[in-house]
Amino acid sequence: MIGEVSKSFLEEFDFMFHQMLAQRGSQLMNVVQQEQVVGAVKYLRQVQVGDARFVEDHGAPTQYTNINYDRRKLEPKAFECPLMLNVYDSVMQGMPDPGQLAQEAADRCGVLIDQIVIGGIGGKASTAASGDVVLPSTQVVKWNENTLSQNNAGDTAPADGTGQSTATWRGLNVSKVSQAVQMLRSKFNNAPIILVADNYSMSTFRADPRAANLQFNVNGPAQSIGQNGPFAGVDMFVPSEQVDSGLSIAAGNAPVTYAYVYALDQIRLGSSMPLTLDVGKNAERGLNDVFIYRGMYDCVRMQEEAVVRIEINKSLA
């Protein structure tokens, strides 16, 4: 019968869905560490030790570094994405292309997964010892302050002859990214560093003369088509419109959007049920064919020092 959902259609649809979810649907699944969760909750043990130190006196008692234990909690939350094929539409227009349908479903599920990842990066981290822990203000690069230790005139005012615009000064710029990388490298020496920001923030970063002109033969061609390669200590720039927003902690509670710079190995995405396809007919909807993708995911940062939040002020008034 025309419009009938065949087994081959379902297999092709499901195969393409998972490919597209990993490649295009979710922008953040591939820039975090993934954890398999068995059961409702998984605790990830943290082990922190003190700094190594020189031996000052060979006859002195051994001084041990303390080992502090804590646990971070992953508690995956369930979500689903139901799709329904109407038999009359399928007869009149033919079966939908499985590739297009898979891409749409992957996009919708990917948005929700990215929101979970952003919540794990910058939201409250659930711990066994301290309860829910917010990202401390010491891990924030504020939009209206000098972002380097020296008084860099290019960061203090937009009309100083450097060519920096107000949008760049209030948005994402080289100085803010450099400070965030500096903060992370002091704690995480070898971890790949990822920057996540919305497309507006990415555009202000590309508009920074220091980013646009430095090593133009390497960065210029990529930036000319709206992409950012490794730069300023960041290994990967990932655009995502799922970044959250709030009020600036330094600019009179001005509304700001956030960008996040983090150490890749410190963000854990846990899944107790990877997205799984169920298929059936809905008796309440004329026995139409229904596809439902179900999944359970949660995300947590392992340490607060692994994340730096950058404030982006979009208001140019």
C-alpha cells in the first residue's frame, strides 16, 4: 500500500538519524567526555592532591600532600521526540525522504542534548559532599573590565584609535579569550580547550582587529567564511545558540549572554539510555504510524576551575 512504513525505511531512517545527530544535530556531544550510566545515578569520583614541593631538609619528617575525595553526580533526565506520519499525507504526497526526516529529528534532539551540556558546563554541579555548587564569580571574565593584567588601551574604550568597535569591546574579543585560557592553563596544562559561544559572539571575535590580522595567512581564509580554527590557546571554537544568559556581576546587573571556555576532559556527558527508536501505531490518532526517540542524559563539570564564563553584552544602546 502507498504510504506504508516499510522495515527498510525504518532501518535507513534510524541509521541516518544517529549519523546526523553526531555530525550535525548536536554541536556539543563531540566536545565533551561521554560516560555510560547504569541505573538512575552514577557518581564520578574526584581525587585532588596538593602541589609537589622541594625537599628542604633531608632529615625532616616526610610531609604528605593531602588527598581530598568528593563525588560528582550524574542523574540522567528522560526526554523524547515523537513523530507521527499521517496516512493520508503519505498517500497524497508519498513517503517523506528518510534523510530529511532523520535530519529534522536529529536537529530537535540535538538542541535538547546541547541544552543539557550547557547546563552541565555553566549551571549547578551536583556533588556528594557540598550539594549543588554554582560556578564561582572568580571563574567569570566580566564584559566591562580590563581583561588582561596590564592596562591594555585596546580594551578600555572603543574609540581609542585601535579600530576596535563597541560590539567587539562588549562582545567576545582576543583579550577575554586570552584571559580565560590563561586561567584554565594554570590548572589544566595539557587538556584541549574548547570555546562555546553563540554566533553573535563569534562574529564580534572575528571582528577584533587582533584576531583578523594576526597570522592572516592561517586565520584569515577560515575567518572569511565564518569559521574559527585553533587560535589564542583555544583548540576548537564551537558555535551554539543554546548558551544561556543572565545578569552581569560587574556592570550594574546588565543583561548578558554567556560564552564558555573549558577543559575538554573535565566535562562529562552521561547517558543511561542513548537515543532509541520505538515504532508503533497510535490508536487515538486513527492508527497513524508513530516514531518516538527516547533518551536519558545528564552532564556535569568535574571541577569549577575547569570552566571560565565570559560575559557578552549585546546591547549597543
